[in-house]
Amino acid sequence: MTDSNEPTILCIASFFKGNDFIRECKRQGARVVLLTREKLLAADWARESLDDLIAIPGKTSVQSYLAAASHVARRWRVSRVVALEEYDIVTAAHIREHLSVPGMGTTTARCFQDKLAMRAKARDAGIPQAEFVPVFNFEVIDEFMKRTSPPWMLKPRIGASSMGIKKLHKPEDVWRAIADLDAREALHENSGFHLLERYIHGDVYHVDSLVEGGKILFAGVERYGVPPFEVSQFGGVTVSLTVKRGSKEQRNLLTLNKRLLGSFGFERGVTHAEFIRRADPPGKPVRTVRASEIGIPGKVSKAHISRIGKGPAPASGTDQFHFLEVAARVGGAYTSETIAAASGINPWLEWARIELATPERPYILPPVRQEYGGVAVSLARQEHPCTSRYTDPEIVHRVCKPWHVGLIVSSPDYERVRDLLARYALRFSDDFTAVAPPEETPEQHL
């Protein structure tokens, strides 16, 4: 037992991430405890900043995390419970409710993890999005396919990135996919844990926000060079860069993001929201991106790369953004580093400061630079790829991860960032890029 007034932050992480958050919490004077899976015990955690590291053996569950959290609460007064990873958002909410700790409860948390819950919440708020149905009632599914044109996207309700998503072009493909899912042994992989939605062709954007007291204090807007689903399915180079400041698309996305978070009741922390800008008029056939357009396997065509940073070419009257998904976490794929390169704001650090803010010591956002950042990253054929021949002075970070290659750049010149990323995407495909089969579920990692 202890009567210390030192705040205790309880972090949950089913995957290895969040060291910047952990270190900043400790730097701010907090006690930091991490709950993770036994499989990750040997990972390179920021142990110098951890007061305790508790590894949960075997296959983790909400109950096992609740038991571990209760053990921590017997020793210290837990001030905050934070999910460092998307798969832990609802688990952290269960722990908050169990320990009676302030923060997002399970009902709100589900809207930031379960794609069906967030779709329903967005529909109720009148936020534009693709038509969808839950995969339960076969009559409802059949009616949905009859009133919408293919292709359709069959998506797991729980999951990050594009893992497990299927693009289906015919009704029989949908029924076959549902049957295949229902034949799986694991209940959470069955069709009822999926949703079916109409495919929208267009460019994908993400808005990453810092929120305190229900007010968005900072939001970075970026666009992917190639939609993440296409990269996950066919391979290639992932590119993301800051949207041109003051542009109409930036203003529209900031407005839609504010409306989204307000209607979802998000009060404190960080969010990563994704939107798509429709490039096809309603009622007309949707143009499918072919493998040759993105240079399969693992190659990137010059025609496709030339569009990086230029934005889509929407049909007349269809220049509208649609909501894709939102999570209460820091964006992956080096999003935090890219935001920092453009603005000087590291979402991990600022999130830690927000969580530790008090009425006596309120959170104050640091000065924000109005520059541009971008990242080009891909799987690599080499375990430790060497980027020494990439010498541009705008490079501010080199990805150091086995079997991956990546560069992050920063410049006050938007066109310079766009040009660098386009050239890196082409060079990476020749020098490094490898292609791996798309992953179906996170089970191999969990």
C-alpha cells in the first residue's frame, strides 16, 4: 500500500508500441505500469521508464486483463487507463469501469473499435459514409446487394489497417465468403463479426487529432498516395503526406472530423480518423483499380505515382468526403513521425501530457509549425536495408525495422515533399520493396 499522490498511469498493449508515451509519462512525474502479453515480455520496452511490467500468460482475455489491473490497483491508486493499441480500446474501457477510473466507458469505446458500432453511430449523426449492413440476416444482405451496385467490401468489425478485408464483385462471391467465415472454428472470425458495405472508389485521407475537454486542440490532415487496401492486397510502397494547408480539402476534412468526434462524444486523448473522397458519380459503374496500375508485384507505376499529393479527380457534383473509420489511438505506419516532421507535434508525447493534465496544471499545446511532412515505407527484401544513397537534406527520419525500409521528409515546400515521395516510391520498388501475402487475422501475432 502507498499513500503517494504520484499519478499512476496503467497502459495496455497487445502489440509493441507506445514507448514515446511511456517515457513522456515518466518525464512528467507519473508512475507507469504496463500490461502486455507474455509473448512480448522480451520486446524493447522503455523499461527505464516503467515502474512495473506485467506479462499476462497464454491467450489473453478481458478477464485476464481485469485480474492484472486489480492487482495493480491494490498496490497503487490508478489515475488513468490507456490503450496504446487499437485491439485494447474496449479492454481499457472495461478496466476503467471496473476500477471506477475516469475516462471513456465501454459504450463510447466500442464506437472507436467496432466498425459496425461506429457505422451505426455515424449514420445516426448524418455523417456521409458508404451504405452498409451487418452480416446477420440473409434477407437483409440479399436486399442490400440488390439495391446497391458491386463491388462490395466485407470487413471484420474489429481490426486495424486492411487486415481481413475482402473486395467482392458478385453476390455469389459474397455468399461464398460468408460460408467460408462461418466454417472457421474461432467464433470471432465468423461472419457475424463482419459488416458488408458498398465500395467507394477514391483517395483515402486521415485526420489525427488531440482532444481535451471535448475540444480539438490540434488536427493533422494527410492523404495516402495509394489507398491502404490496395497496398495490403497487392504490395507496393505506402506513401502519406500532409494535405496542402489552407486548401478546400483540408478545410472540409477538419470540419467533418470535428463533427464526427463531437457526435461520438469523444472527450480526451488522441484519435485517428480515415475518410475517402469519392471519385465516381453515384449510380455509375465503379472503376476498379487494376494490379497493373500499381505495378504488381511490388512495383509502382510512374502513372500512378505521378498522382501522389495531387488529390483525386472527382466527377462533377461528387466532391464529397465519406467516413471510413475512427480509432482512439495514434495512427500507425509512422504517422506520428510524419506529423512531427510537418508540425513539430508528436502525438504520443502530447497524448501523455493530456492524460496527466489537471485543473491546476492544464494542458497547453506547444507552438505548431506550418510545414509539410511525408513518409514512404514498404516491406524490404533485405533484413537491414541500407538507405545511405538517399541523401536529400529533407530526410528527417530513417525507418529502422527489420525487413522494412522507410524515409520521412520535412519541408516548408509542399511540392518538394510531393516530389521526393514520388521519387522514393519508384526507387524503393527497384531497390528494396518486397511483397507478402495479405494477412487475414491478427492471430499469428496474438
